[in-house]
Amino acid sequence: MIERLFPSGAPVPRGPYSPAVRAGDFIFVSGQLAVDPETNQYIPADIQQETRVTLNNIRRILEDAGASVADVVRVGVFMADGADFAKMNEVYAEFFGNDKPARTTIVCKFAADIKIEIDCVAYSPKK
């Protein structure tokens, strides 16, 4: 069974996609940005603050779906500047702690002036 998830308290998508999709025991979270979920506005900041806001948005989506950060099995990190890697990685390591998922990090050019986008997949059997 496939469920399209539109969690409360998470940023509203800016395009034709679901913030997350549950397919069986997996939750696929679409790429998230540093968007304030209350105003739905992008928050331009340094890489650490943008990473923190982005990961907290992911946490909200996962929790609304009945999962947690500990359930994340794979993360995709897309960054505008490779020079920001170490600072992003500090926040990322703090966020995931001992529950380290598999990860891919890609440096890319965004259409807008953002610093980071993060997506993930979590494994969380329905109870």
C-alpha cells in the first residue's frame, strides 16, 4: 500500500510532489530546505543554521509518519558549496548521533540561492 503524506507542522511543498510517501514499511521523505514551517518561507543563513532547520523539518515529517531519526536508513545531501562540507557535517553528526544512516553527499548548483537540500528514506514498520 502506498500513502502520500502531508504532515502537519512541516513546510508545504512548493511543487507537485508529496513531502513524504509511505510504501509498506518505508518512508521516503522528499528533499527539504531551510524553510520555516510556520511561514513557509526560506530562511537564508549560514550552512550550519540551514542544515539544522532542514534536518528539523525532516524530523517533523518522520515523527508525523510515526517514525524517528533513528529509523533513517539512507540520506541524500545536496550542497551548493563543497567548502561547507565540514560545517554541515558537524550539525549532521550531532543530529544523527549514534544512529548513522548510509549517506550520499553531492555538490551541485541550485536554481535558487540555497545552500543545502536533504532527503531521506526511513524504515518504520507500521504498528
